[in-house]
Amino acid sequence: MTTCTGNDPGRSHKPLNTASRILIVDDHELLRHGLATLLQRQTDLVVCGQAAGEAEAIEMLQSSEPDLVIVDISLADGDGVRLLKQIHEARPQVRTIVASAHDESMYAERALRAGAAGYVNKQEPAHTILDAIRHVLEGKLFFSKRITDRLMHLSRTSHGTHEQSPVELLSKREREVFQRIGQGLSTSQIAEELGLSPRTIETYRERMKVKLNSANATELNLLALRWALEGE
């Protein structure tokens, strides 16, 4: 029921036997503690903090140093999508997943654009959130097949029905950047992995938008995601 992209070959891996640190942000205490209990039972995961709202989450982001943050869309003192953007800007190396009761079709695209690497509906079985966490920590994206199909359809509709792969239009270096955009990496992360400046990465983005006839960064991201989901 879920679709995920391939590993990022440039992403460094945590040392063996080192548990990944998870921060949970949800304004429902019972659900928050239930998820924490589930995660604490896993030998490769550890809950490094819990926050009920946006302000508390930002504070804990600095102090708890998570590898991944699980965010609900609706928060008592703020907005989950806005929090995703703040996390992405403040700590671009930290991965994020949305776990929400809201319909994925209404929020998944917004979450993706805000920097989220996955989306899980709270009505899914418990193992789904565990699968999502592990896939995202490996540098993959985790969205339902329905949403990935929708994103691919929007991408095809926006760019015509030609069969040529967009990658064929890109240079080798542009392709490297494009690959990492599809894996959900930020400009700063791509720059670090390729040994380039963020400004250079932005220049490549602008060139790719012209070559691929993308109106804006969102369309470019959707094209890159489609390419990643189709197996590059």
C-alpha cells in the first residue's frame, strides 16, 4: 500500500548498534505516549523527546538532537505543515514524517513541499509507521500508492505525454542533483554531498526548470519525485 524510493548512495549510515533518535510531536497525549511505547520496544529506535505543540517542538529540536521527527498536521498551538518547514530550514539533515488522522489526499502534497519525507494515516496498522520510519531514515520517501500515483499523474499532465525521460535532457551533474531532489534532500544537503555551494545547487535547479519546462520549484520537485518513484 506504500511506495518508497531507493536509497541515497551518498547518505552516511549510523554506526552499527546505534539507535536512531525520534522526536514525536502530537497534541494528543494518549496517542503520543502510545506511539512512544511502540517505538521504545524497537531495538533500533529510541524516543528522544515528546512535544505537544509547535513552540515546544522547536525548542526540543535544539536540545534533543533527533534523527527524525514525527509530526501531526493539527497542533494545539500551531500548524504541522508550518512546523515541517521550520524543521527543514533549521535542521535540514533531520528527516520528517507526518502521522495524522487527516486525509492524505488533502495534505500529503503540502507536507512533501514543506520537506516531509513520508505520510502515514493514524488509522493504518502499527507496523506501517515503523516501516515509514525505517524507510525514511534510509533516505527513502514513504507515501501511499494512491498519492504517488496522483503526483505522477499531475507531473505527466503538467509536462505533456511525451515518452522521453526528463533525465535524458540533463547533464551528468544536473542528473546527480535531480536524483537527490527526488529523494527529498534540501539544497544544503545536496550541496554538502556533492561538495558544491548552495548557490551552485540553486543554479542547477534553475537550469533544470528551463530544460524540463517547470514553472516553479514545486513542479521540479514533483518531476524528480516521479522519476525516483519509477526507479530512476
